[in-house]
Amino acid sequence: MTDETLASRTEAVRDRYRATLGAVPGGVEERLRLAQEFGRLPTEEAIAALRHIVLTDNPLGGRVQQLVHFGQLLALGRAHPARIHAQGALHAGATIAELIGVAETALITAGVPAYALGTEIVAELLPPEDGGDNGDGGDEV
């Protein structure tokens, strides 16, 4: 296989992640580097193809799929992938309110630690406060 073909196939895998998540997670980049280095790109292509089928060729649709992933990962206590899928949900059109709803559902199904993780992730996704308000509602300094 030529370097150009390998690069093209690797970029196609990245494109699938960009389509569903809006970005290529760092862990995927590491797996792709290893796959290229050790001739295992077909494994990554198979994973990307399966993810694509499950996420985009599914009756739930991409937004709901990402919200489900977020909730399942909260229940499992998997902070890093939960963050990735929260971002993916926003990329797919979900709202912050929907992410909060998922965190609240995780409270019932997996307890306070899952809820706390969910609210922590959602809070990280909020735009930063402008710093002009000192918390009392006024503009005075």
C-alpha cells in the first residue's frame, strides 16, 4: 500500500469521526497512529464503519444517539468519553437543557455520582461568564 493510499484511508476514518462528533478525539488519533505504524488500519476502518452504521443509520437519529451515549457513559462513570459524546450531542443539534435532562435521568438510574459527573460536564460546556457581573445582578464594581 502506498503512503498516499494509507493517508487517504486514514483521513476517511477521521472524517467519519468529524461527521458524528465534530472532531477527532485524541484517543482515536493515537489508535490511528498505531494502526498505521503496525499495519492495522483495517481494524480502525471496521470500527469507524460500524460506528457510522449504528450512529447514522439508526431509527433514533444522530442527536438522540449522542444523548444516549452521553447518558450511558455517565452511568458507567466514564468521564472522558462522556465529555466527547456531550460535545457530539451538541454537534448533532442537542441543547444544553437536553444534556441536563440526561444528567437528571442518570441520577435516577445510576445515582448522584453519575448526576454530578453529568452536571460537571454540562457546566464545562457553558459559555464563560463575561466577568462584568459580580453576582449581585448589578453592573457596579
